[in-house]
Amino acid sequence: MTTLQLSLDQLERDLNWIANSPVLLDLHYLPTGYWLTSPLHQHAQFTVNQHDLKNLTERLASRKSHLLGIYYETLWYYLLAEKLGSKLCATNLQIKSSKGTLGEFDLIYRASSSDQLFHRELAVKYYLGLPCHSQENVSPWSCWVGPGLKDRLDLKVNKLINKQGRLSQSIEGQTLLQERQLFPVTAEILLQGYLFYPFAAHCPAPEHAYTNHLTGYWLTSSQLSEFIDHKQLTDEFVVLAKHEWLSPFSNTTSTVQHRLFSSAALSHYATQHFTTSAYPYPLLIASGSSNHQFWQETLRFFLVPDDWLRRAKK
């Protein structure tokens, strides 16, 4: 498996993004502290050096996958242990029985400021809202679908609240934690990411959406020209790799130059991708421009195949 190529700049951006970016939902009706409404108790700014980059790259290389969720989890492990002084007591701890694996504790840590143990479930998600015909000021969670059509907001939240977050309440979970002297623990859930709204269609925010949740748009490649004109976007776009989905993309203009697409080139690339690729997955695009020799993302959007909405509604 190839090693994930990270730059010092991206690592610093992504660490600060997970530490400070807002959550997707504000579920204030749940017990206090169970559903986190901020990643940390207060805004924090972190710097990184070559030692951090080497250390984290080695940790990523030891993982079995380079999926975005693995990268996100590993960033959190590193942030808590190396930057915040917390003690990581267990990560990806599986609960097994004679019937198989019952679940997995994402993270159990001891905060640096106390002896209290926390079980934190981590998730970073990207949901695309389906056009709604009702004129309600909120939309149901079931109308928010993952770009790959394998995930849905209502299903994920239900699993986080009623299964993953409650692992320490199960008999098997408690037995495992007591064996490892990690009981009792306080459970907490963190759901970060972006919500992408359909271009030129009605779709209000999901019910209980966090006020300042991160947003983008989604559209088909046939809508691209209209979208660019409507948003008055600079004719410079970058197709983001999966590990670049967290923080807003930025890089020196000279470094990013070979990755820039014009609107015409992007339209051609997307059409080719959706019609000839073995895996015609939606593309996450960063729109931006150069400022003082530095290219900075100002808006992001998903380009999806023309039949994506039809398949999403099934």
C-alpha cells in the first residue's frame, strides 16, 4: 500500500480543522455532553513541524486503509495525545463474543485536566440534500444522502446515538472495559463534515442543523456552466483527492498550477469520468483563486452523474 503524501501545510490545516470546525447537528435534547456541539471546549490554534509530519505519516502507514475516516481518526488520536496531552487508553477496541464482533470503541482517552475516562465516537460525513417539494423550513434527515449512495444522515445519526455511543452500556462492552480497567467511561459523539445543497433546487437545512455548519453545493456536469455564471466563480478549479476533503484547500500557486482546470476542461474531465471510468464516483471540486502567489479555496461543490438523483431517491 502506498504511503499517503501529506505536506506540512495540509497537516497543520487539517489538525486545526478537526479542532475547530463546527458539528453538523445540534441535538440539544440529548443528555448534556453526549452529543458534542464543538470538538473542543474552546477555539485552539496548533502549529506542526517536520517531526509531527514524520510521526503522523508513520502512523497512517501502519493503518490498514487510507480511507478518509481512517485519516480523520488518526488526526484526532494525534491531536489528543501529542498536542493536548491526553492519554490514549484504547483505539479501535473491538467487542467480541461467540456470535462475532458486536462493535468497536473508536477511542477511549483520559483527559489531561482530570482522571475522567471518555469514550468518543468519531465521524466525518459529507451529505447531499435531495430537493424537497414541501415549503417547510427544515428537511428530514432521510433527505440527506452520501455522495456514494451508501450512507444517509438519518441512518448514521441513529447508529451513532443508539448503538455506537452506547457500547459502554452493553454487558459485553462493560466486561471488556472492566477487564482493561477502563470503566466507568463517559460517552461522547462527534459528527463533523459538510452539507451540500442542490444547485437551483429547494432544500432547507436538515432538522436540528447546527447554525454554522459547513456547506457546499452539488450539481450535475450539465449544470456546471450555469452554476459558474450564477456564482460568478473564477475560472480555476481543483479536483480534490479524498484525503484533501477536510480543510479548505490551499497551496502555493506554483505547486497547484498543474492541477488547475478551467470550466471547459473540468466539464470535459467530468464527462469522461462519468461515462468511461470503472468507478464513476462523484467528484469534489474546490473553486478558488490566487492571492499573493497562494491559491485558496473559496467554495466547494460535488459534481455528480446525471442519473445520481434518480438513484439517490430509490
